[in-house]
Amino acid sequence: MKTNLWLTIGGVLTAAVIIYALWGGFSSGAAVETAQAKIGSIREFVDEQAKTRLPQTYLITMPITGRIEAISLVEGMKVEKGQVVAQIVPSDLQLAVEQATAVVQRLEASIKENADVAVEETAYQQALQFVKSTAATVQAAAGRMVSGKAKLGYATRDLARVRQLATTGARTQDDLERAVLNQVQSDVDYKQDQLVHAAMVAVGAATDLMPSMVRQYIGRKKLSAAVLEKQKAEAEAQLQQVLIDQRRGEMLSPVDGVVLDRPISNERYLSAGTTLLEIGRLEELEIEADVLSLDVVAAKVGDRVEIYGPAIGRTKAQGTVHRIYPAGFTKLSSLGVEQQRVKVIIRFDKGVLQRLLTERGLGVGYRVRVKILTADRTKALLVPRSALFRAADNTWRLFVVRGGRAELQSVEVGLMNDEQVEITKGIAEGEPVVLAPESSLTDGTKVYIGKGE
């Protein structure tokens, strides 16, 4: 009986030991790294790669098609406002000016020649005299025709008398023949007078047109003068353009700056618009960052910016968000993933850029990193960023070590950066949270602090 009792007690104890072992009674639990939730200050920021740029550069281009002289300037050389930085071959420009000037002078001479109507006025006076002379001649021819008609009439009547008298023997045959001859001659003379008169009338009509013709010719010379004036105005405009091209042929620097690029160096023939030099003011250097559209919504103009990287040196530079572009763009990441990004322009604080230009030789297109400070808070309850993770329902969670076990805890967060997170609800100050929890860690798992605080 006693033996059975002890066997029963032993079985119960064995079962209890097994159950205790299964519940981790003989195990110290999983080792975890923790950190305590502490009160401190936090700054939320956007950290991005960026590059320096100039808001504006000045291109020196060919003003006209022509031959450019060799350019002695090289990249990095300083230039002053108004300094000659490039030159089209002067003799080519001078030749164009001389040609345009000669055209203007030729047209001025033509206008002067056209304005002289002395010969035409003389011709007009002569024409008037011709008209008078011809009119008198026509009158004389008309008078001669009247005389010839009267003479013909007399000869005709005389012939009739002689013919009548000849039948009676009062006149001889010879008298009759002379009367016939006289009548025929008078008829011919009268017809000739008519012909001369008609011819003189025609000549008179033509002569009457001569003064009008001369006046019309003078009038046409006035029209020609207007055409010549227009041609002269066109030639003068071309001359002015050539003179402007001559002035433009000497290309000047628009600002005090440095040569950023020199695509052309040797003398050659180039078309209008070809870029010769690019000039910029390093004193206007700023920074351009392509920020993810998800992050840029937290930034605003005026936000403080920390600028760092090898190009900046050990001492971080300070700046301010100057402009945020209103439209985003798609950009491929280094892994080939399409990302929507927005350009943010950052200006250096006063005195910072001059120091970087002097000490670091900062230039255009240099790679830097920027940290845009979007918010900050003091006396915030903070935990390391690695303690936080997303649950299936997209809420934030972490593991808190309570009573030797890892407790899964939902939390609400405030400000966040790459290192820390502000916890606004869910845990208390001083509670240890598990850092970078393993995927196998579950709620209630017995743990011991292997590392951390």
C-alpha cells in the first residue's frame, strides 16, 4: 500500500517537472537586446543626397554666323563684367559695314540725281513753244486751204465761161485748153492744201501732248523718288543691323564670375546661336535635393537644413529651405525602382558659402547630403527606431519586457527620425523595449536581457 502511494506521488512530481520544463521552468528564456524609454529631445528630419547648382548661368553664344577668333579663357578663370571674352574676326565685320554703307551712299546719289528736273523743265518749255508754233502753222495751212478753195472756184467758173464762149467762136481752142489746165491745177493745189492742213492738225494734236508727257515724266520721277527713299530706308536699316552685329561681334561678360565651360577654343566658322562660353557666379551657389514626395510634405520653406559630406568637410554647414517645387517627377532609384520625387532648393546661411568657397573650393555639381529639419520637440518619451515595427493592421507595435517576459504592445507615435521615435501612448518612462526583435519572438515569451540597458 505504501509502495503504491509513493509511486503515485512520484508520478505526479514527474509530471509537474515535465510541465514546468515545458513552460520554461529550467530555461532562463530568449536573450534580447533592450533599451529603456527615456525623456529627451527629438528632431524629425528628411535626409537626402543633393548637389550644388547655380540658379542662373550666362551663356555666351554666337550673335551671327561668322568666324570666331580663338578663345584664350579656360574653365575656372575669373572674368569681370564688361570684359571681352570672345570676338568675331573684326575684318569680316568691317567689310560688311563698308558694303552696307556703299549701298546707302549709292541710293543717296540716285535720289539726288532723280530730284534734278532742270532738263525736264527745259523740255517742257520747248514743248509749249512747239505747241504755239504748230498752232500757228495749222492756222496758216487753214488760210492757205481757204485761198486754194477760192482759187479752185474761180478756175472752175472761168472754165465754164471759156467753154461757152468757145462754142460761139469768141474764144479759141487754146484759151479753152489753158482754162482747163488752170482748173485742174487749182483743184490739185486745193487738195494739196487740204492734205497739208490735215497733216498740220495731226502734228498739232501730237504736239499738244508734249507738255503733258513732260509733266507726266516729271511726275514719274517723283514716284521713283519715293521708291528710292524706301530703298534707302531699307539699306539704312541693313546698315544699322550690320553696325549692331559689329558691336555684338565683341562679346562681353554680363557679370563678374568664373568660366564654367568652354566648348569652343580654336578659331573656326560657326553658325549663329553656337555656345562659346558658360559663365556663372559662385557667390550664388545653392543646393538642389530630389526629395521623396512622401517626405517632402513635412518640409516647408524656411526649414533649417544641415549640409554635410566630403565636399563640405568635417564641420557641417547650415542652410535654409528656399523653394519647394509645386510639381513632382518620376526618377529611377539605384535599384531601378520608380520613385516620385520633388525638387527642393536650399540656400546657404550668410557667410557659410564664402567659407566653403575659400576653404573647400566648392563648385557647381558637387555631391553633398542634406538633413532638412521638419520638426523638433523637447521632453518627449523616446525609444530607438529599431524597436518599432508595423503590425498586420498597419499599427505601430513593439515588445516591452515586463516580469521577465516579452509583452507585445501597441503604441502611438509622434516625431520620428532614423534613430529615435517619440512614443505618445502605450508605454511608460523607464520601461525596457526590445531592439530589433526576432521574427520568432512572440507575446509572452520568457526573455532575459543579454545586451542593452
